Amino acid sequence: MRFEFTHEFDIPLDAIELAVLSPRLIDDLRPKLSDMETVTQTSHQLEDGILQRVWAFAANVKVPDFAKPYVTKEMLSWEERSTYSLKKHEAAWNIVPLVKPEWQKYFQASGTYSLVPRGDGSARIVRGQLELQVHAVVRAVGERLIVNEVKKTFDAEAVALRDLATLV
């Protein structure tokens, strides 16, 4: 399943970019994600115009009854690994589920986000693809639910970026 969404900012690209690069962004994001049990930054390295960042998430969501026999607590934990290029104003990201290695083949999620100027402001365009390698019926429902959660996380991050970029 492919997806795309855009966040508009009435803030110049360079100010939003400084917020993206801030190691403090995770602290501003954490309280905006009420469905998360934990949100931590496990790595943040800025070198030669490239930011390498790893955020770890553990969800605290209600699993639908039909899925409870199949969805374990560890399946609700993952890392988001991203590499942001100052030169390109773009990040490549991927989600790594924190499950047994033999289970990782059942889930893939990756994408990009780009910061672009828009008039006096800027926008972030998030593009991604997600794939569950499970039964077709479960896949369709699961992918929609997961993309919805991915969108919620990126929406919350957009609010955190806006808040951090407008600090005086």
C-alpha cells in the first residue's frame, strides 16, 4: 500500500529544517502521541550535513478482538530509522519492527519526506509504502490500520516541528 500526505507550514523551510535537526524534537513529540507507551531517541548524529536518527516506539493501543490471538506486545514496538540530507532537504526513513528476526519478513515500511518552499512558508511531503505479508483479508485491514497510525505519528511530528520552529 502506497501513501502520501502533506503538512503545510507558515514557517520558512530553514526554520522547519532546524527543528528537524534538533535533538530536542523527540521531547516535543512524545507528549503529542497519546497512543504510545514509550517514545525514545536511541541515536542522533549530525555529520557532514547528514542527520542519522533512530527513534524507538512502543504502542499502547487497543488490539481488535479478532487480532488478539495473533498480535503480541512485541509486534507493537518498532524503530524508525531516518537519514536526513541538508543538501537535498529530504529524509529517507524505514520502520524496523522489534520482533523476532524470522518475523521481520512479514512487514516492510519505508519512504521519504521532503521539505519544500511554499510561498512565504514551507511544506513537508511524506511518501511511503507499507506491506504486510499475511493473508489478503488481514493484509487489507492491517495495512489500513497501520497507515492510519503512521499518519497520526507524522501529524503529531508536524505539530512538534511547528512548535519547535516558532520558539522565541
